[in-house]
Amino acid sequence: MKPSNTQTNEESQSLYAKSKKIHPRIVFGFFSRLKALSGVILLGLYYIVPWLQWDNHQAILFDLPARKFYILGITFWPQDFIFLTFLLIVAGLTLFFFTTLAGRLWCGFACPQTIWTDAFLWMERLVEGDRPKQIKLDKAPMSFRKFRIKATKHILWIIFSLFTGFTFVGYFTPIRELSEAVMTFNLSEAETFWLFFYAFATYGNAGWMREQVCIYMCPYARFQSAMFDKDTMIIAYDKKRGEPRGSRKRNNKEYKNSGLGDCIDCTMCVQVCPTGIDIRDGLQYQCISCSACVDVCDSIMDKMGYPRGLVRYTTENRLNGKTTHILRPRIFVYAGILLAMFITIGYTIGTRTLVELDVIRDRNSLFIETDDGLIENVYSLRIINIDNNPHIYEITASGIKGLQLIKDKELQIGAGEVMTVPVRLAVDYENLSQRSTPVTFTLTAKNNPELTVTEEARFLGPRR
């Protein structure tokens, strides 16, 4: 029999659960203080670092128009892109390392989505009150008081989001110049777009979407299980100790005779969860390991006079009474790879040459024979002074007896400048033993002999 339209609609609706707003209850404890400290430090660094100066320029600045990245006194150029590749690999391996060792520490204590969401929740509590007051306000019909409270909250969110977007742009445009541009309404189109775009993203993700980003948008939640094993630190509920659940009076010492476990079924662990899950249902991908349920459960256990740790930060093996191996082979493998990469990156950056030389041979003519009987080759030297100071460079060439280098101007190059200089090499025909001879260009700063670089090229002559 063909189903009715009502049955069809009911079946269709059952496939989709409408998102319900979560009002996390505020919690106090060791992990909540640790999380708050992490948020203050990370947000402080984000908002303060652009204002710091180093060697007369912004300490961290990604100057895209000039194609220069300033990071704590070191200037990186587009040709240093390999370092960015290495850093991304290191970031990924670091995430794998800490996930294998201690679960989703990144999600709970350092992820930007978590940090900014906590900041928005703090402003929401400041204006609307704690969880019960927020729920009551949301259920109340619209009134002038409700509109005033909601508007105040959103104004705070918008101001904070705009300041966040302004700071973000300040990492790409010198923030002091950006401040003047904002005050005089003289922002460029790109600066205006990215300021409002990042502000909108902050306002939407941290103010409205919140846990939806973690549950549905973040890929990390999906593949984290591949890095977990039974010795990975997780947030877990001790089912053997807590079940069966049941309410009881605070001073009831005979609850075990009634067949009850330590869990009093107060649901506080659910009320403090920012993603709205029940940790008593077991490990779930929605859990971001913020440890709020640990703190609140410990406080309930204290009130009841029970031992702490019904919900705790532990491993699956330890939870089942087995031996836990925190330091295991995969931990040492990740640590070894990370250490090797850090040493490689540090050594490469520390020993890199602050001047680069590219030699491009003129392809329009193989060689020129002068009236003096000399054979000439023409080259273009592309010199990049990566140093933060200007230099006058001396260029020499070697590889053939009697080789002469002829240039038209002095090689004075400013900090971070690129110069292309035409030069000619001339040699007596009698000193050429073959048609193609290797030559070496050497570029040296006059005021700093250690600042030197060499580049190989070919000198072409007539057939012998």
C-alpha cells in the first residue's frame, strides 16, 4: 500500500534533527582555570603581537605587496616558501603527536574556534546572566527588556569581532598605518574587505554556530580516531563505578546497599558541555576534551562526600584496570621526526645566505668578437639583498685565464631590494680550450666579507 503524505513527511522529518541552542553552565575547577589561562594568553598574543616592533618594523608582518615576511627579526622572501612547507608539516606532526599522547588537547584548550567561542560565551553571561537566566530569557516573549539585553550582547559581539578583523588585517598591513587609515576612513578596498570578512567569520562562528563548527565542519573530529589507541588520554566516565545511576540524599551512606553507583544522575556533566553531549554515553567524536565535565563532576563528588574521578582524564586501559603505557613507540617516532625537523629548519635558517645571485646568459647571441680580438659573452645578474641592511657588492668572475669582467655601474643595493645588472665577460681567444667553458661568478659585500655567494655559468666561444 502506498504510504500517505503524512507518513512520508514524518519519515522525512525524522532524518533531520533541528539544532538546539546550547547554554553551557559555568564551571570552576582546575581544568577550567587552565582553559581560561590558555585563552587569555592566546588571545593576548593575537591582539598584542602586531603592535610589537623589532628592528624598526613590525615584529610579525606578512607584507604581501612587497613580498616580504618579517618574523621576529628574520625576513623571509617568496623563495623561502620551502620554510612554510616545513612549518605546515611540523604543525601537522605536532597535532598528531599531542593527539596520540593526550587526546584532543588542541580542541579543548588552543583551537581558535574554542578560544573565541569562550570569549563570546563570557560576554553572553556578562549581559544575560548564567544558564538558567539565559534559558528563561530565550523562552520569554519579545519585550523592550529582552530586546535591550539581546541588542547589548550583539553590539558587544560585533565590536569584538570588528576589533578581531582589524587585528587580523594588521598582520598584513602595518597596524599603526592601518589605525590611521581607519581613523581617517582611508582603508583600501582589500583592507576593508578582509576586515569585515574576518569580523563576520568571527561573529558567525563564535557567536552563532559555535559547536556546529566542531561537530559538522571541522575534519579533525572525523579522523581523530585513527590516532587514538587504548593508551591515549581521554575524558571518560567510569561506568563500573557510576552505574546504576540514581538520585539520593546527600548524607546517604547506604546507597550501595540499594544497588546504586556513585553517579547521582544530576546531569551537570551535560549542562556544562559546550557541545551538548553526555559523556556517560562513552567516547564520542563531538567531545573536544575541554574537561568541563571533569571539574563539575569532581565538585559534585565533593558535595556528596564521594571520591573524585567518576569522570576523569585517563586512558581506556587504565579505566579497565590494565597497565597504561604513556610513552610508547609511536610517541617516540613522532618526537624523533619533530626533533629532526626542528633541527633542520633551525640550521637551515641560521646558515642561509642573505644574498642571492642568479646568472642569466644572453640568448640572443652566443658570443661577440670585439675589434681587439676578445671573445665576449653578455649576462644579466639578478641580485637579491635579503639582509635588512644596504650593501655595496663586488662582483668577480673566474674559471678562464685572463678573464675580464666589465660592468656599467656600482652594485649598491638597499635592504630587501632586487637589482638586475648587465655584465660582460671578455677573454682572449687563445685562452679558450673548448667551445663551452664553466665560469664562476662571486658576489661579496664590501663591508661584510662573510656575505658572499657564488653562481656557476657557461662561457661560449667559437669552435676551435
